[in-house]
Amino acid sequence: MSFAHLPEDQARRAQELFDSLMTVAEHDLRAVAESLATKPDDQLFGRTEFELRDRVLRLGAQALQAAAQQRKKGGTQDPA
């Protein structure tokens, strides 16, 4: 995915966030793939569904935290 459609400073920040999130998300994405690949058809929903939602929500929280920390470090001059 390219961020070329964004202004240069925003594209740089987006790429930095993406790189940071990919490092964090890789573990969770592997766990999701393993869980889904090993569940029988009758176990894809219910408990498995809630476990998947929890992982995705944690990833969203990590994304927000990473963005906030990037801004604290001077990653943007725009007001928050």
C-alpha cells in the first residue's frame, strides 16, 4: 500500500505508523490465522468469534496509542 496520495509529511507519518503497527500486529495476525485454521466448522463462531474480536480491538487500541506517542515525539505540527 502506498501513501503517495497524501501530502509528504502525512505520508511519512502514515508509513512510520504502518511499519510500527505491522511489527506489533504480526503476532496477533499469526494467532488469528492459527486459531481459524485449526477450528472445526462448528467452532468458527461463538467463543472463537469473541476471541477474534478481542484481538482486533486490542490492535485498534495499539494503533491509537502508537499515533498518540508519535505526536508526542513531535511527529506532527498540527494541533491534536
